[in-house]
Amino acid sequence: MSEDRVRIAVEDHVAEVALVRGEKHNALDGDTFLELTAGAERLASEPGLRAVVIYGEGPSFCSGIDVGWLAGAAEQFSEHAGQRDPAGANLFQQMATSWAGVPVPVIASIHGNCFGGGLQIALGGDIRIAAPDAKLSIREIHWGLVPDMGITATLPRLLALDVAKELTFTGRIVTGEEANGLGLVTRTASDPLEASRALAAEIASRSPDAVRAAKQLFDRCWPGAGPEALFLESELQSELIGKPNQLAAVISGVNGTPASFTDPPARPAGA
């Protein structure tokens, strides 16, 4: 990866994905779409991975689409919009939806502006921690567009339909505090990156088998899928109980000592 737009570092079982176009408030152009999608695909098969933190360098998480790039991108948009993955997502949607394919929790650390496509990247994560004064907006209406980067797969799990419509029809900017009240973000923190890193480290201290299974369970069944969800609970539990990592978690919990877990084998690229 060229790291012109995105930088990835992995340490202590945690990957940090940084948007590094800070001087542009990490505005999205064609290269950013490609690099973020490639980054998610890489981390989907990263050995030993237990959590991911996504953040933006500079004054903002991501200010949304680069309007200068958008003005001349109609041809590129048409080309990429027709390139769909097996789940039906085109290249622009994959930038946000690909994080669901990363088998470990993905935490978005939000500060400054988080508009349009930037918000949809954050929505593609499992957890969002925002600064109280962060600014969030479903901004596409300002450019005469609809939000089209996977928002229909993410927003319905967080907001009531009327709230989603009001924010989309107006492009209204909400603070991190208001977003927390609406359910758009998980919680606020004065230093969202520090809080995200602390949460990732806490998750990384848990059984990687159980964490991966829990993400799979909720992603496939939330907010409930009837009998199929109940069967999946049992199926996933049977794959965990009595196994080395589960026993290590019990011993750790009983003795109050750190557990030593074994990470699952890396998933083949593209699997």
C-alpha cells in the first residue's frame, strides 16, 4: 500500500488504521477509496489480530467527499460503481462495508468533522467513540446526492427511521454529544483516540475466539432473526466451550491473572 492516504500499523494484536490526508481534513478521493478497501481486505486475514482502531490525522476524522475530486469523477464513479463484490457492494460502498468482513471488533475514533462518506466509514465499524464537540452529518444532500456508501446496511441498526430521514433530508450537523443521545455513536470521550486505544487493548485481552464469535453472532442476527438466531447462538457456543482459549479465560477469571490466549489461524486472503 502506498500510504498516500492510509497508514496501517499492527502492534500487540491491535491494528491502527490512520487516514493521513490531514491537510485536507482526510477528504475522500479515488485513492482513498482504493486504499481503505485494500486495508480492510488485508486486515480480514491478518494473523493474530484482535481489534482495529480507525482514526484521522489532523483536525478531522474525515470531512467526506473531496468536492474538487468529485467534480471530475463522473467517469471514474461510473466505472467503480459497476464493480461489485459478492455481497453486492460497489467499490465506493466497500470502503465502508468491508470493515464488517474484518472478523474482529473495529472501533472508529471520531474528532473534528465526520461528514458524509466519513460518517459512513465510521458507521461501518462496530463501535464509535466521539469527542463531545465533534461534528457529524449525513451530508450528501448538500451536494444533491443520497448517502450511498453502505448506509442502508448500517444506519437502520442505530436510528429510528424518522430520525434517519430528518438527518438525511436536512444534512443537519450534530455534535458528538447529540449524536450520542441519538445513538449515532456509542459514547463520547474527551480524547476519543486514547479511549479507542484503551478499549482495543481491553478487547485484545479477551479470548479472541469468543470475541470473533460474538461479532459474528450479532452481525448475523441483530436485532433478532427468530429461530435461526437461537440456533446460531448454540452453534457458536459449542465451538468455544471446553476449548483452550475458553479454559484459559476461566482460569484467568478465577485466579485474577492475565490469560495467555492462542490466536486462530489467519484466514486466507479473499476468503
